[in-house]
Amino acid sequence: MGTRAWVVAAVLAIGASNALADPKADIASKTKEAMENYDLMDYDAAKKSLNQALAAAKKAKLDKDPVTARVYLDLGLAAFAAGDQDGAKVAFLSAVQIDPK
């Protein structure tokens, strides 16, 4: 492998490790995408992105972090807007259990 190939491989490895090193940024990105879908009234797409954000939070062991509470709050809004009152209640309750504020 030539020097150029090694440099490219190193840059890709560093970029991948930075993406994995900041799960809160990944969660924030997924939440932002979800709320853009919410604004477009695509509630199912919003819920899908928010559930992906919750999966990333769980994987990063941020289950009890305020950032996760915010994701649940947004999920409750999307669920309510989609007509899923039970889903909204569960999401809102989950948010409050993590961060009562």
C-alpha cells in the first residue's frame, strides 16, 4: 500500500472514530432531522428518527441523560400529532422520569 493510501485510510479511521466518540452529536443530529420532519407534518418519519436517536442513546449508555429526556419529549409531541395518545403518554412519562424539569 502506498503512502497516499495509508494517509487516506488514516483519515477515514479518524473520521469514523470521531463519529463514534460523540454520541450526543449523533443524537442531536437525528433529533434535528426528526423535528424537521415534524415541521413538515411527516410524523411517522419524525418518530422513526427519534427512535433511532433513542437507540443511539441506549447504545452509548445515555439512557438517563437529559439529552435522552429531550428526545422522549419530542417523541411525545410527534406521537400526539400523529394521533397516538397512548404513545405520547408513554414518551412524556419517560421524559419526566429521566428529567423532571
